Amino acid sequence: MIQKSILIGKQCALLSFIIGTFLFMIFFLEQSMLLLKTGIIYILVSFFINTFVIIHLIYLAIFNPKERIDLVLTCGILLLNIPIVIGYIYLLSISIFPTKY
């Protein structure tokens, strides 16, 4: 059960990264507002899914001290997507609303 949860957490992190990066790249190629809306919806959906997975992993870490390190590391892997999303949003905002400096 615990190893399966760790695997699901890692897969969730990787899948979130791959899909988000794919949407980000396709938006820059197409400049489609539909893709932008899809990306925003994807960010929200993936936020809730990843939050649920992190809460589950933290719950398991509290009650399984022998597996705590692996569970917390998996949480960290999931949390690595946050600065990536922030960077993508920053680059998109520069692309959509360029400044005149």
C-alpha cells in the first residue's frame, strides 16, 4: 500500500510536469486563447489532484515512521512542480502582456 502510494505520487508529479510543459510549449507555437483557457483549467485540476495526493502521503508519513523519509521525499517531488508552474505563468504573462522597456 505504501509503496503503491509512493509510486502514484511520483507518477502524478511526472505526469503533471509533462502535461503542463506540453500545454506550455503548444501555446507558444499556436498562441491560441483556447489553449490558454485549457492550461488554466489544467492548472486548477492538477492543483487539486496533487494536493489530494500530498495530503494522503503526509497522512501515511505520520502513521508509518519506517517509510516516512520516502513519503516525504515523494511530497517534495510533487512540490517541485510549483516553482515550475510559477515560472511558466511568468513567461506567459510576459508573452501576452509585453512591456515597452
